[in-house]
Amino acid sequence: MKIQLISVGKVHEPYMGAGIEDFTARIGKYFPVAWQIIAPPKNAAAMDDKELKKQEAKLILQNLGNDDQLILLDERGKQLSSTELAQFIQQRANESSKRLVFLIGGAYGVDETITKRANFTWSLSKLVFPHMLVRLILAEQLYRACTILRNEKYHHQ
Amino acid sequence: MKIQLISVGKVHEPYMGAGIEDFTARIGKYFPVAWQIIAPPKNAAAMDDKELKKQEAKLILQNLGNDDQLILLDERGKQLSSTELAQFIQQRANESSKRLVFLIGGAYGVDETITKRANFTWSLSKLVFPHMLVRLILAEQLYRACTILRNEKYHHQ
């Protein structure tokens, strides 16, 4: 199973990027993993929120395959503990999912075509985080989940 | 009101440190703010979890004043939305608290002398984060709370 991380927005900011890249490289020892950063539409500043989300949704859907398991990160979703996340990933692997896609939407969230397409909506927290921090948290939690599944020492509680 | 951020552990890791320092400097435009990093006891490796937490508790209590409002970060606490955090801080300021202390415990949590001393126990998420990431999240959320209280543009939802 491949893990694909999709984020709508800018390339990783340098000072968060080091952490994001570090944890992503560590995930790579357990699953093939890659980031895809989708740039917002060119005339985004001229669009209202709704139109922007619609245009972003088109770009996102172009990058999804029919078989992809899509996990949307959204604070209105369901929270998981780190252990539950590990189990969730294991279940997807057991169901022979080919690609598990984690999606971080744009600045104003995502269009309903995406919320409908999502197989699961995951909330990291009741808190709202900036996108770069969501990327870092996502990469760290996926790495942590991998170590939990292998009973490795990183996670203790 | 001063904001004091206390963490038991190592100095900021370089690649998280830049983000932590950046957000802390931004908080400084709203409240006097400072980090205090408490090094674990010298023979920590030789102690069991319980003894370690007990020794860490002593070091923490030495750094607290009687009037300090102590907010303990612990995943067994209560979650707040970013807006609720802002209101929480405003309330403490309204009650003329002199110092609002946010405490990130050691690797195995904190001794019960600390959980009893805490005026509030705050959970960032159901997820377990590494300490350096907790520091970054804490600094970012406090900055975000400041902008919410001043109705500034950083937070939108």
C-alpha cells in the first residue's frame, strides 16, 4: 500500500519543511510515501471562497484514482488516538487498499464534492492549525503509527 | 499578565526551534512571554518512571509561585477550540492573574502533586505528540488566541 499526502497550498515553508521531510523519510521505511503539493488556481485572489473551493476540488479530483482510499483532514471529522490511527492504517492495508491518500484542503476548507468523495474524515483536534503545522503533525503521526504497528520504541504511553 | 511556558526536557531541537521561537516572539507583542526549559534530573536514566516524575515535580514546583495560574498540558485533560482557548486566556487576564503558566510535563507525564496543583488540565488532542511538537503547537495556538482576541486576520473559520 502506498501513502500519498496531498496538500493544497504553497510548498513547505523552510522552517517547517525540515521536520516534514524528516518524518516523511522515516515513514518511507514502512510504506512508499510521497507528498503532492497542489498549487491553488492562478486567479485565486479574485475568487470568492465558494468558487475557490470548487476550483481546488477539480484539481484534487484530477489527482485521485477510483480505488484510492481518501482520508480528508477536517476539524469537523472524527478524532482518533495515535493507536487508533495505527489500527486504521493496518485495516486499510489488510483490505488490500492500493493507495491511502491523506488530503489537507485549501485555506477555506474543501468543496462538498470532496467531502462526499472522502472515505473517512479525520479531525486532528478541536484546535485550528495552520496548514504547514498540519503537514508536520500528519507526517509525525503517520510515522508514529508505523512504529506502533511494529511495536517499536518511539511511542510510549 | 505574563505568560510563562515551562517544559521539562531538552532545549528546543534546531528544526522545531525556529518555529517555536517565531511564534513566541509574535506572542510577545500581546503579552510578556518566556520559555523555561527544565532539564531532567541528572541521574534520570537510573530512576524508574515514578521516581523520575517525583523528582521532576520538585523542580517544577520550585519554579511556581503561589499566585500562578497553572495550566497543565495532558491528553487526559479537556479539549478547547482555538476560540475557547482565546476566551480562557481573556478570562484569566480579567481575573487579574499575574502569571499564566503553561506546563508541558516530562517524557512519562507528571507526578500527582502537579496534577493536583494544576488549575486546569488542557488536552491538545487525542493524539500523542512528541514534546518538541507540543511546544510548537502551544506557541502557535497562543499566538492564534492573541489574534482572535484582537480580531486580527490570522485566524479565519
